[in-house]
Amino acid sequence: MNTTLFIAQDHDPDNLKQTIQKIELATILSTGLVLWHTYGLRSLIRYLAGLTLVLMTQRIYLAAIIHK
């Protein structure tokens, strides 16, 4: 049984935060390496700046939903 699919079903907010952080890290590493290799450092920096803003917005939204 694949336990990865069931991690987010736990209602513990700390566990959910850790799961979200792992997904964010995997996203940043995989796409960041491809962008850096393909388009260079300048594009990677712009991408990381935009992604940081998006992920911060997502965290604020999820925190509001969890505390609702």
C-alpha cells in the first residue's frame, strides 16, 4: 500500500504543513534544475522569485482554510 497518498488525510495541521513543504521542495528542485540548465541563471532567479510569491500566497490561503 502506498502511504504517500494518505499522508494529507491526517487532520493534524503540523503533518499537513510538512507534507506541503515536501511537495514545494520537490517542485522547486525539479523545475529549478531544468530551467537553470535550459535557460540560464537569470531566468532561474526570476522563476524562483515568482514561485516564492505564489507559494507564500498558497500557504496563507491554506492557513486560513485550516483555521476556519
